[in-house]
Amino acid sequence: MSVTLVAEAPAILPTTEDFMSGVFEVQHPLIACHLTRLRDRTTPPAEFRQLVHRLASLLAYEATKDLQAEPVMVQTPLAKTEGRQLSQRIGLVPILRAGLGMIDPVLELIPMAEVWHLGLYRDEETAQPIKYYSKLPPERPVDVALILDPMLATGGSAVDALSTLRDWGVPHVKLLSIIAAEEGVKRVEVEFPNAQIYVCHIDPDLNDRKFIVPGLGDAGDRIFNTMDHGS
């Protein structure tokens, strides 16, 4: 598996052909610090949600460097000047439920983005994803879709989401995950080689329950404070 570190933004505006596939493990001291607190089992849910928010913002900043922008003229208080505005329809596709924690920070960066939800849960016996909700419109797919899911473990949910967006006709798809396992990354690379994967960190292992190790536990439970406090 090849991991590419994110470079500086290109000096020229990207075209459709400039979208590059690959795995981008974003290296940044702020990400490293926030991720350390996120992993800590003593971090309370309120702080956990804030950390997810910050990390999702940093990921989205990197993942959107190759979006297309077109010239636009604006009038400042003193004169007219040329600026840029996004020229593509952007869709955010959070995987329920943990992906909900990543919507707001990305919408803060791209307020005009559309939000389309996919409901997937993991069968605890088989570790396979089960789809229970999808309401994508039958026509007019977005130009670029950002799949939001804090954890990329086996890759099952990601592959299912990518398949759904492929069937919808989305030409460019980016997967944003805070933590990924090598196994999940490899599976997505093999089955969807044209997708982009942006992660804060790639962990080496999955345990016998298919949880990422060292990981951070169940992201959905920690975001929404639904952990079994009796265990």
C-alpha cells in the first residue's frame, strides 16, 4: 500500500483531469495533537465531538484542494476585483450514524454543499455492512461527493457507499475518515482504485471483533454518549 503525503495546493486551477486517485495520510502537528486526545479513553463525549469537528475540518481542507473554481467579479467598497467561486455541485454523504459528527465542520467550509445520507450498520456477527437507508435522487448526481465516516475498518461500509455513489453516477468521490485500518484502505484501493482516501492516521491492525487497533473504540458511541457505562 502506498501512502502519499498531502502537498501544497497547485498554483493553477484544477480541471476534471486533475483529480488524482490515491491515499492521503495528512501529516500535521495539530492533527497529531487532536488525534491523541481523541484516542484517549478518558476523553468525555463533549470534548470528543469537538475533536471530531476539528479533525474533520482539517481533513476537508486538504481533500478540497483540487476542487474546480471559476472566475467571478465582485465589487469591493473601493473597486471591482476578480475572485473565484466553486463551479461544481458538491455532495456530502455521511454514513449514519457516526458520519453525522463530521457534517457541520465540512458545511462550514462549503455551505452550498448538498447533504445526502446513507444508513449502514455493521452486523456484529459477520462484521458485514447492512444498508437500511438511502435516499439519493434518481437523477442529477453531484460532481464531487465527500463520503464522511470517522472510521475505515474492514472497508465494507466504504465499499457499499462507493458502490451506491457509482450507481448514482458521481464522477469523483473522496472518502474522509479520521482513522483507518490498513485492511480497509487496501480493500478500497483494490475495489475503487479511482477514489481518493483522506485519513488522519492509518492503524496497522483489526482485532477479532474487527475494531481498529489501537483505534479509538466505537466512534458513534463516543460521539453520541451511548457507550455501555456498566461494562
